[in-house]
Amino acid sequence: MKIAAWNVNSVRARLDRLVDWLKSAQPDVVCLQELKCQDAEFPMEAVREVGYHAAVHGQKTYNGVAILAKTEPTDVVRGLSDGVDDTHARLIAATVNGVRVVSAYAPNGQSVGSEQYEYKLQWYGRLRRYLDTRQKPSEPLVLCGDWNVAPADIDVWDPALWQGQTLCTDKERKALEHLCAFGLTDTFRKLYPAEQKFSWWDYRMLAFPKNQGLRIDHIFATAPLVERLVSAGVDRDARKGKQPSDHAPVWAEFKES
């Protein structure tokens, strides 16, 4: 079972890229982030034509998440459903082939100390409570998406330059650690403890050709899936060419149980 995550940075603007990638990569499940469209505007037919069902949680102009799968997702839940007045479409969950799949788009945080930064930290706490009340670490679960946190200095092209900046602060990293303490493992880092790869590169300053990036897109899995983990990676080629997303797809593959 191959599961991928990709912040497409506008699904309608990158539709041709998405369709081509689905055809070539053939993931069983894809978690998309930053759709930037409402549910009714999501290109359902184009996705269906290449063999995927879609569960969508969209929002006009901003955010938006989806789960695409070769078998139809069931038990779909949209949002954190925790009673907080929050209109951001940042999370969708569904069951695919016995695996609970969560597609998440964590807040960026903007600048340290800002309202957006505090919202980000609170959102991480809300997500941990969501897991505590709805899921069990003993069950097969994957959390996939753009987490807007580089977990460690190895995930940053220049740690000294990024020290204390949003995406790399101690508070953000601790928030991510607290989330993973639920019983989640970083699939890429599990297989490659010392390898440096990035999933996001700024559009500016030739960051991509210089490989000046961060690894902020992750696939986390619970123990029953980690035991079946066979490979993981970043599809850097999908970041190349004209008008790409600033993110590359990340993926993990698991043996059948």
C-alpha cells in the first residue's frame, strides 16, 4: 500500500500536474493539501478518470484538504470537530482498506509571536486531543500532510540561518513532538536516520535548483503500519518544470498485512 502526501498549492492550477503524477506514481492513497477551492469546485471528474475516488474538505481561496484513493474512502470526518469556532479547512480523515488516513494542513504560523503563530501551536494541541479521543495507537493510522515544521536541524538546508524562525522554532518542534508522542513514527526518518532530503523550496532566490529547502511534509504512522514499512521518499522530480507547487510529494509504502 503506497500512501503519499502533496501540498499542491491550488489543485485547479496544478490539475494537469496532479493527473500526470497520479498516472505515473500510482499511489493507492494520496493526501492533498492547500486545495484553494470549495468542494463543488474540486475536479472530481478528472480525478475519477484516472481511477481515484475523492473525499474533500475545501474552502474558498485558502487551505483545503482531500484524500484520493483507488478504493472509495469510508467513514469520512471533516475538521477537528472539537467545538472551537474555526472555519479553516485543515483536516479530513477517512478509512481506506482498513487504514485510518488523515490528511492535514498545519497552519504556517507566519511570524514568531504573532496571533497566527499562537493559533498554530494551539492547533497542534487540538489535533493531539483529537487523536486521544478518536484513535488508538494500537490501530493502523497514518497522518499525512504539510506540517509546516522541520523536525530537526537535519531537515533544514541552513540551520543557523533558520534558527528561531517560523517552521524551525523550539515551540513548533515541541508541538510536533507532543503530537507524535501519541504513538506516531516519522516514516522517512525511520528508514533514513541520517539522510538529508527536503520537500519544500521557496519560489524565490533559485532555492530549488540550489536545493535550499526544508523537510516539512511528513507521513506519520502508528506501530502496526511501521512494522510493515518498506520504503519512503520524496518525489523531487514533481517539483521541476513550469509552474510547479513549491512542495514535492512525499510517500511511504507498506507491505500488505
